[in-house]
Amino acid sequence: MATPDTTLTVLGIETSCDETAAAVVDGRKRILSNRILSQIDDHAPYGGIVPEIAARAHVAHLDRLVESALEEAGLELGDVDAIAATAGPGLIGGVMVGVVTAKTLALAAGKPFIAVNHLEGHALSARLVADVDFPFLLLLISGGHCQLLAVEGVGRYTRLGTTIDDAVGEAFDKGAKLLGLGYPGGPAIERLAGAGNAERFKLPRPLTGTDTADFSFSGLKTALARAAETRRRPDGSFAEADRADLAAGLQAAIVDCLADRTKNAMRQFRDAHSDLDAPALVVAGGVAANRAIADRLARLTAEAGFALEVPPAWLCTDNAAMIAWAGLERFRLGLTDNFATPARARWPLDATSPPAYGGGRKGAKA
Ligand code: KG4
Ligand code: ZN
């Protein structure tokens, strides 16, 4: 294999959901800058992401963020080797802002443009901070995505499982909303669950015990709503102990579902790659920040002889460093894109997989 060129630098842009971000990384895996502006406060009053508000916020802030990312990296636009942007999947208004900005910069500076699939950004992020070789198994769990993929190489994915309705982050977020907690719900549920009794409310574990690696969370949400109604006080609030027990029950059910589905995917991955000694399970996406999930996956992988790789939380949630890095990995292989490349709301990593109906996509939250 040729030695990778370590002198490359790539500017990355991320605008597919509610974070506006710009970053510069280089071929030595150095993150020269990683600017990110969260819109959480803009969307909080609505209990979810409002696409129109997101797109407008990206327009308002992206130029300044790109400028400051370059400045922090100590580079001029003309110094970078390529400009990468998330070109999907995501909320289309936001994706368009990032793609048009990146194309304009690329044209002005005479640099190649790279259209990055946001999911590939998550998929390759672990390789930016750790030595993870292809192929590996990826569990992608966020507010918009919930998938298990065999990552064979850059641009080469086989989907082993996906959600047939909600993404796992949505299960946390909708559960939190139901319990009167703020957005995003995952961290709030995790905090409360720590003080709760997970056994008190018996919630279902959809699809567990079946031999696929697909996910389903909408029945869990309905069951939580039903259980919550039995404890809701006349003024709409909950006793703190009830709320903690409901949160603990929800989190325990989600952990069980993720573990059961991942176990099946590990078996499928092993069948396809029987030559590998200790393949990696990489976990990416905002939900990977959850300790209960990480602890269960640590046990599961230890039992199955997999190495667990969970990138740090700042790299698991949406950011532009992972987009710059995916762009750099593509650029090294000569994979650049022309200016006719569109922004896409939907863009599966594994084009041969049948479409998944329901959620499992960005924007399902709004
Ligand atoms: O990857 P991300 O930042 O954005 C999307 O692509 O959606 O993920 C955000 C999601 C939200 O649903 C949020 O509730 C969830 O990640 N999340 C968590 C935790 N921290 C963030 N879920 C469970 N436990 C957490 N500690
Ligand atoms: Zn994401």
C-alpha cells in the first residue's frame, strides 16, 4: 500500500442538522481547528428541530465560522488542498447552504470540492483518533440515524440493520418530551435514570429475539406514554421518583434493544469475515455518549472477542472535523466531486440496501 500523504489539509463544512460547523484537519490526523455553533437554544422552544430555522441559522453563521476555522488553523483558503462539505443526508435547506458555500469556496480558490455523506463522516471518525483498520462493524446511533453497517473501506458499506421507525435518539428525545424534560432528551434521561428503578415499569423490547439486526422504537415510545399516563398528576407533572423510574425503564429497554441487535450484527459480521482476529465495533453518533449503552457494549464486545471503539463525545456528536477527515480519506483515493453534485435529503451509505421506511433519517425529529 502506498504511504498516505501526510501533508494534506482539508477544510470541512457541516450543516445537515442543527449544528453549523467548520474544521480543518491534516493528513497526520491533527485537528487544526474545529469550530461548532449549536442552534439548540433556537429550537428548544419547539421541542425539536425546525428545518426553516436551522437553514436560516446556517446562512447567518457559516461564513464567519469558516473564516475562524481557517484563522485558528493558521491557514489561508488557498493553503488547503480540498474543501469538503456534508452533501446529505439531512435537512435539505441546511445541506444546500453547506454545499453551495463549499462549491463557491472551491471555485474561488481553484481547489477540489468533495461531497461527503454525513454518515460516512460518522463512520470514519474513529479513524481520526484511533488506529481502526478496515473492515469494521459500525453502530451508528444518533437523533437522526440508527444503523448497523459493515464498513469495508472508504465508500464501501454493507448495511446489516436499520430502524424501521424512529431513530434511537428520537426515542430518548420523545421520551424526554413526554416526561417534561428539555431537548435534547438523551442527556436528561440518562441523568434521571441514574436515580430510578428500571424494573418498576415493564416496557417492551421491540424486535429482540428475532434474528435480524433491525431496530424499532415506536412501540416502546407508546408503551412509555401509557405507563406515564398512570402516574401523571392532575396538573400534568410527575412526582420526581415516578419520573426517574420511567426514565430508567426507558433507558434499560433501549440498552437491551441495542445490545440484542448488535449481537446479531456481530454474528453476521463474523460470518462474512471469519479471518479477522479481533474486529472492531465502532460506535458513533450523539447517543454513543450514553454511559449505560457504552458499558453494556463493552461487556458484549468483550464476550464476543470484538474490540470496542467509542470516539470521544465531541467527535460522536455532529461536527465538521469528521467531515474534513472523511473528505481527506476520499481525497487520498482521488475521490473528488464536480460542481453538479447535488445536495440530498436522503442518501443511503449502502445503495444496494432496500429502502428503510419510517425514520432512521435526519429531520425525522421535526
Ligand atoms: O449525533 P447527534 O449530535 O445529532 C444527530 O445526528 O442527530 O445526536 C443527537 C442525539 C439526540 O437525540 C440526543 O438526545 C442524543 O443524541 N444524546 C444522547 C446522549 N447525549 C446525546 N442520548 C442518550 N444519552 C446521552 N447521554
Ligand atoms: Zn450526525
